[in-house]
Amino acid sequence: MGRVTAVCVSEKKGTEKRNVGEALFVEQSGIEGDAHAGNWHRQVSLLSFEKIEQFRAQGAAVDFGAFGENLVVEGIDFSSLKIGTVFKCGNVSLRLTQIGKECHNHCAIFKKMGDCIMPREGVFAEVLRGGFIKTGDELTIAV
């Protein structure tokens, strides 16, 4: 079981996302108003709160959304899960579709720190069932 610590969106691809606290997740599309929404397998990105904290402990001053993640969740190590894992958060259902991603152009975080956790720790999901997710909500792995 995990707890949502941030819900982040950005209007343009390639920019940091900002924590908006709550968002509408649209079935087979993604987050309303987010640049990465669409009919593809990377509708929503998730990152573990603990991985961000470990990175901060190395001296990185990063806010939630800095890695381009939509959901920051405490209590779940996403990189340890399998493709196809389903998450539930209230009425919303998400299915894990990809673990990590290739970083074609090193981001600002990589240029400053010499490392970025999103390519190996971030995961992507598609929205199976829509609804609202907000900071403080419980995210569980469906059995």
C-alpha cells in the first residue's frame, strides 16, 4: 500500500511538472491537462517518494515533478514490479506498461548532478478507469 504525496502535470513536453494536488485521470488518455496524455502506453508516470528522498540526500534540490513524474507515491518501489501490475486509487485503475525509459537528451538534473533517477526508477502506466486522484490518497496494488 502506498500514499500519494504529489500529483504533478505540465502543459508542455520536456518541461518540469508542477504539483497541482489533484487531477482528473481520463480512461485511455491520461491526466486531463497534462502534455503526455493521449492514446499510448505512457499516459501516466510514477516515481517512488523514497527514491526522490535518496536522490535529495545526495545534494539534489529537486521538487516533486522535477523528473517529469505525474504521481509521487510513498511506500511502493515501482521499479521492483512487473509489467501488467494494476494499481487502484479510489475509483481510478492504472496498469503498469513500462519500467524506466531511455534518456535521449540528458535533462537539467543529469547535467547538474551527473545522474537522474527517472530512466531507471520511474515507471509508466495507462489509465484503465478514470476518476480523481489527490495528494493523501491511498494507492494499492490490485491482487
